[in-house]
Amino acid sequence: MSTRAPARIRRLAIIGCGLMGGSAALALKRAEHVGEVVGYSRNPATRELALSLGVIDQAAPDLEQAVQGADVVILATPVGALASTMVAIAPHLAADAVITDVGSTKSDVVRHAQAHLGMHVMRFVPAHPIAGKEHAGVEHADADLYENRKVILTTLPQNTLGAIATVEALWRICGADVVTMSPQDHDTVFAAVSHLPHLLAFSYINGLANQAQIDQFLALAGPGFRDFTRIAGANPDMWRDVFGSNRNAIQSQLQHFKQALQRFETALDAGDSATLEAFVQRSRDLRAPWTLNAIIPSRDDLTQQ
């Protein structure tokens, strides 16, 4: 049985002209899946830069004009700004506009959508692209950013089939592998594999910063330090919002980490070399199959994981 090609997006609105929204726009343009891209960012200089780089075709002066007449809207702001953004755009959305986002938490985003989008919530399909770069900003937008990367959709019970199909097609055309799960499961998973690791990296660096020998430490640090602390270079505004939005799931994962750290500390205090070796071996054994099966990206995933 033949499948119909996804309908071309006539007018796409990107709210937040940065790395994530800009990369989606470039990928869709390259695939000739979009007619016109309208962009809005609070900073006029960002809008003008996106326009000059060809990421967007028109820079909107406000949210109202950005979404008017758009058949697809991508909300690419930090998660902390999504509620106010939804309030502002809801009265101006076209009746059949499809909306998605790129936030790295989902339960809170769903709550905001249900509270602020009214009937438009039927066509709001939450998404989380598992992609990013070390540096944010529209100047780093890349049409290849989503190639062979996962995009998680946390579809809502009230979503129309047409809205889901539109968003799935959008991300597949960007090169992504689309996976669907519930908002709650999403937040539990990413608290464990993304949010807690970032918290630990930030905490480790802050622990070093409190010591008088910090300059000496950094002068002598090698590849292990670089690899472990890479994600500590992430965007502060974004991670402030993530930690606040997914607080409960992160706290749960933090308890598991504290328990493991306590077991390690107990073995260290006792000079129990057998337990220390077993501790390290278990970590190695659990991680090894993942490295064989996972797609290890060539770019740094700092902004969106």
C-alpha cells in the first residue's frame, strides 16, 4: 500500500531563533518542505542575524505577527519561557495551526499547554530533540543537526491524528528517528541520563572552584577532566529552567546517586579493594553494551540534552 507524502509546510513560525529552531528551519528548507519561515526572538539583533544568515525569510517584530497565518509553529524558547509564550500566541494562532516545541522537559510543558492553549492543545504535539552543540545561538544553526538523532514525541490523548502526522513528518524530514513516550516516562528517563549528569558536572566544577588550588588543578587537568566536565559548559539559563521544571524526578535520581556514592565511600574508608574493584567493574560492564549500540555523536550535546 502506498503512503502519501507529507503536506508541505506553507508558512513556518520559529519562536526562538537559536540553534534548535534555526537548525530545524535550515533542514526543512534544504528538503524544500517549507515555503516561508518567519522568526521571532525577543532580541531584535538575533532576529536580524537569523534573517541575514538565511535561517528565516522574515523577521517578525512580535509574537502576534510571527504566528499569524502560520500552519506550523515551533516553540524553541527555553522551557521557562513557554508558559508566557503560549499565553501570548494563543489568541493569534490559525484555527488549524499545528504547534510543537523542543523543550527537554515535558510534563510541565504539557501542563502549560493544557492551561494556556485552549482548543489549540489538540494540535500541540510536544517534542524533545536529543541533539545539540557546545555553542548555542543561531550562528551555529546546522541543517544536519538532527541527522540520525532521536526526537521524543510525548503525544497527548486529545491530539488529532493530523497534528501528530505533521510533527512526525517534520522531524523525520530533518533526519531524525522519532520515538513516542508519555511525558511522565520522558521526564523520568531524562532525569536519569541527562539532567542528573549535568547536575553532577556542575557540582564537581563548583567543588573545585571552592578550593585554593583551583588554578593548579586546571593547569594540570587532562583528557579525563575534559571528558567528564564537557557538559559543565552548558547554557545556564536553560539548565536553571530544566532543574526547576523536572525537580521531583531529578531529586529521585539524586537519591540513587547518593546511595551509590555512600557505598563507594564506605568501601574506600575500609580499604576494601575487592569491593572497589567490583564497583568499577559493574560500571564498566553496564556501560559497554550501550557504547556498542548507541550512536556516538561527533558534536557536543550541551544545549538540549
